[in-house]
Amino acid sequence: MAKRVFLIVLDSFGIGAEPDAAAFGDAGTNTLAAVASHPAFCGDTLARLGLFSIDGVTCGKPCAAPIGSFARLREASAGKDTTIGHWEIAGLVSADPLPIFPEGFPKELIDAFTAMTGYPVLCNKPYSGTQVIRDYGEEHLRTGALIVYTSADSVFQIAANEAIVPVEKLYEICRQARQLLTGKYGVGRVIARPFVGDKAENFTRTSRRHDFSLLPPRETMLDKLQAAGKATIGVGKIHDIFAGRGVSETIRTSGNAEGMQVTLELADRDFEGLCFVNLVDFDMLYGHRRDVAGYAAALAQFDAWLPGFLAKMRPEDVLMITADHGCDPSYTKTTDHTREYVPYLVYGASLRPGVDLGTRYCFGTIANTVCDYLGVDACLDGCGVLHELAR
């Protein structure tokens, strides 16, 4: 029977500050602890998979006999952003951080962007994505100038009202920006941020966001699997994060609900290889907006979805659940990602249950375990744990 791995990234679901969190301004952060105490949270199935049995997790009630195995993963890369986190999950450690621009982008770059696209620029500062359209959206409507902003992450974000700049045109502009943003300006992602509305009070970002990522500098597990003839199905923004490299099939989604539905449908499809899923709402809608209640409710919805997926799993299927960084919704010092450990839950009928894998250094633990399970010689960053899980 064909082997399939379903790797689900709960975007931003950290489980406690890493030892170097203070250097990132994130001492004491803990996304899991922030949401687990909220009345909207329910994590019964995650507990059965081993979430509350993980090394260092002190909230929640551990399951007496977990059906899954579990670990706490510490990031080896110099960052806490989506791109670096996913690259490391896929076996590529980034020794140097991607460039950030806490004072905004230099004039020479903005001038080059304007010359290339023909559009003047508003803002050019680090900003909250929802606040920036409230503060600059009406001027954008009057002038047609693009709202360009960044954050603590390595991103160049372009917001435009769909009535002024059609979405496909905004995507074209982002592709032009991606061409400019290389070398010392090589940010991890250029992000199209379309919005609608005719005044500050009703401006709303739409689901047509699109990320244009930097090409990974080396091969990842996706390249290794694809070269070995395995399927590599990217659900959500996986294609965008890896600039399409190594992804054999892309299924874009509008958010968690559609991502979970697509994953259920893929469980009924015959393939051999990897289904790599990103559920973005935890980060985009709740973490950055510091919405503890929303985050807790979204986790409860995922937890309620899990039993239906587990029931569809075939004897040779493996489910892995992890995250790419933290984004503690209770941390009000900033609205940025937080430097945290991430969970690693592994379940499958062919694997041993209840194995406490402790704390492992490098998210690449995941990539090597995926490749080992699928019989692909990878030699990626990190060390796999399949030998500890095999029956």
C-alpha cells in the first residue's frame, strides 16, 4: 500500500519561549498557554495525540495513554518568520536572518520601485496590516498611490483597494517588486494585500492575499521527494512560501476551514508522498491581531475536525502536526511573531504510540523523518526520529 504523510502546520502555534527569546524581544511568550486557559479552547483530540505531554508544556491535562508520539522542537535558524520556519521544517536551516527594515525601506529602493511600476508610495513604515489601511486607505483612494509597509518580519507588503488597483494588477506589481528585492534587499516575501471599502470605517482586507517568496537557496525535502517520484501536494500558502520549488500540485485556500476540507478530500485520494498543509488563520486572523478568544476558538475547531480526519487515515498513513513559529496573542508589547518552541505530534497505525521524543534541536527533524518514512535518501539539516517510532 502507498505511504502518505499529511504534514499540517498550525501557522504560529508556539508552545513557549525559546532560550534565546529575549534576544528577539519575546521573553516569556507562550502561545499555547495564552489560549489553553480561555473558555473557547478545547483540545481533547490534540491531548490524545500528546500535546499536553510535550516536554516543557505545563498547561492542559496530559493524556494518560497518548495515541501519538510527541516532541518539542527548537528552531536552529536565525529568525522567527514564516519563510524561515517553513524552510527549516523542510530541512533547510538559515544561518543568517533575512533582512528587515525597522525604519522603512531606503529611498533608493522606493525610487526604483516607483520607476519600475509607475506608482508613488504611501507609508513606508513598519505597520499593522489592518491599521495601515485605516490610516492610509482614504489617501490611497484619492491619489492612487500604493500603500507600502513592512513589519518585524522580512516582508515588503503592498496594500491596494480592489476598486483602484485590480487584484491581477496588484499581483503584477508584486512580481516586479520581487525582481527588485534581491541581495541586501532580499526580503523573504513580497505580499499583495488587497482590500475593499470606500472609507476608513469599512475598509476590509480580502482573501485574495498572495505571497511572492524568495527562492530557497538550497534543496528542501520537497525537491528530494519530487526527484524520487513522490507526490508533493501543497495546500494553502505552501507554494508561495517555497516559490513553487518542489511542489508538484498546488491547492490554494481562503483560510482554515477550506484548508481542512481540502485535506479531508485528499485523504480519499490515491497518491504516494507528502500532503503539506498550512492553516494560516491562527497567525493572520488571531495571532497578529492579539485575539486570544479567536485563536482559542480556531484551535477548538481544528481539534473538532481531527477525529473525522483520523477516521479516514489508511494503515500506512502518517499524520504530523507542527508550527513554524509563535505569535502569542496575549503578548501586547508588539503584534509580531514570537520566538517559541513548536510542537511535533506524530501519529500512524504503523508507528509506536506514546513515544516521548523530548526536546529536539532543529525543525528539520520533520523533513528527515518524512523522507525516511517515504524511503527517500535526503541528507537535509536536522536528524530524523523514525528509528525511534518504528514498530
